[in-house]
Amino acid sequence: MKKKLLSFPLLCLYSSKLCFAAAFELSGQTIQPFFEPKNYAEFSLAYIQPQVSGQVQHSEALQQFGVTDFSTGNFSNKQVMMGAALKLELNPQVKFAIIYDQPFAVDIDYRYRPIIYGEKHEIEAASINFKSHNLTTLLGYQITPNWDVYGGLSYQSLEGSLNMKGKTYSVFDGYDADFKKDEGLGWLAGISYQMPEYHFRTSLTYRSPIKHQLSTTESIKIGVSTPDTTHIKTPQSVNFDFMTGLPYQNLLYGSVRWVNWEEFVIHPPKFEAVIDYAAIFYPEVKDIKLISYKEDQWSTKLGLAHLWNEKWISALELLWDSGTNNPASTLNPSDGYKGIGLAGMYKLRPELNIAMGLYYFHFDTPKAPNDSNPFESITGLSALNDNDAWAFGIRF
């Protein structure tokens, strides 16, 4: 039972993160399979169904054309996430793992098509689609029965596209940008302390930023020569995880995660050239970036697991994400969340477990756009609805 309880939180969940939480955060970049006993392998799958909508700006002008519906409709797409891990115990003191996940992604497809004089007209539209794949290798060494150190490398790919259409986007009406896939390398390191006799373990893991140079095609035509490469640096992060045994076959576990989104910027070269030119006449626009975030992200998870018998374990989890304090816009439709999840694990055979989890997330509403910031005003939404999402995960 000790071994089974110790491994439960690692098996039960695919992810407690999802798109629209903060910035591009998706997987949480956990390395928990690395701490499983003996040799271990897993495969996980998650399905996310978000409902994100709001109210468009400039409703007074639209009313002149007989428009009465100012709702954006749902503009967040369904997502399917996958993960996998393989951990090998090379000897009693040395272990190795390789972990695959999709740490950063966003998928927004916004199209405002109100009825004007009896027909639907697409007045404005915006889409942003980025995806990443990450392969992490880890090597760990047990210094003492209680202390472990570990480190490794992360191989990451990143690609995406973005477009904006509509007069509300001003000079960026019809702007398209395509970012070709690029690969980058980063590193991670950490330390773990455990007391197996008390079902107690903590770990602290740091991940470095990863630099990408994405070949970029933009639709804007300008009269000066610009580079065709966009420099993007995915953020550094720190994960703290813990678990401790409680009486009557219970286990308390949780995590705290910090992600340095304040340093994350997407600013394609032609877009930047337009902003630099506009800043000559309007200095207030000089600091505008296509995508950037005002604050770093903090997120937490707290769970309680119970061992019912030799085959069944269940858990209840509470989740929270701080967001990044960005205003409501078509490119930032939510800002953090509060969530709750139920999970369970069933032992199919001595060497095979199946775990499932169902989660509900209520997204926090971002603040209103700042009228003094021109880019916030053209991409902004006047209001956001009571948005949420359901997620289902399964792990073998």
C-alpha cells in the first residue's frame, strides 16, 4: 500500500493546466514520472472543452446598422493533449527518464458575424494558433537515502500563426503572420527530499528559458527592408511539488508553479517597423508589442487522495492560477482560473493501472482595456462573459 499511495498523484492526472489560464501555459511541465519506483512507463490523453466569449466594442456605432447582438460567440477551440514518459532505474542510486509533453499552446478562432439588414456579415475576426512539443531527458543520483539530485536537457519545437481582420484593428486590418517551426535546447535541474516511511516527498525543479528563431512571413508591405526572423524565448519556470501521508490511508499532495511570462514577447519584424514609424508621431505607442504579458504567472494545486482497497484510489483537487494581469482582448480572453477536479485510479493488473480525472475550470475575467493604449483599444473587448471549461484526462 505504501508504494501505491506514493505513486497515486503521479498517475491520476494528465494536467492541471490548460489554454487560456495564463499566457500560453498548457501542461505545467511536470516531471513526476521521474519519481516513480522501479522501471515505469505511461501514456496519457486529455480532452479540453472551453467556453469563452465576450462582448465586442463600438456597440453604439453598430446599432446604427440595426445590430442588436454584440456577443463574440465561443472563440476557443477544443483541444486534445498527449503525454508520455519512460523511467528506468539503472541501479539503486541512478535513474534515467525521458518525458514528452506539450507545454505551451494557444488556439483562438474569433469571428464576429452579426446580422445586418437580414444577412450575416463578418465585421471582424482574429485567430492565434501556437503549439509546442517538448522532450525532456533526466538523469538522477541518490546522494543519501533521503536526498536526490537530478538534471537534464529539454528539446523543444515551437510554431504558430496569427491574423487579424476588421476595421477595428486599424492599420493591422488584414494582418497575417506565419511562424515556421523552430527547435531549441534548454536545461533543467532540481533536488528532491523524501522519507518513504512517512509517505513524504518534496521536489524543487528549475527549467531554463529556451530561445527560438522562427522564420516569419508577414502580410504587411512596408517601404524598408526588415529581417524575416522572429526571436521568441519560452519562459523559465520553477516547480515545487510535495506529498505527505495522513492517517487512515489518506495522502495530501500539491504543487506551486512560477512561470516568467513577464519576459515573454512575440514581436515580428514588420509589425515592429510599423510601430516604430507610428511612434514618431504618436510616442505613446512605442512600447506596444504584438503579444506580451504584464506579470509572471503563479499557479497552485492541492489534492487529497484516499486508498479504499487494493484496487481503488480516489482524489479531490483544488486548483488556482493567477493569470498575467493583461486586459480583456481577442488575443487574451481570460486571465487565470479557479478549478476543482475528481480523479480515480483502478488496478487492472499488478503491473498496469488506469487513472481518470474530470475537471471544471472557471476563468477569471480580465480587466477592461486601457483607452490610453491604442493597441489595447483596437484588440479589446468591452466585456467578457462568465467563461469556463471542462477537461477529461485518462492515463495508463
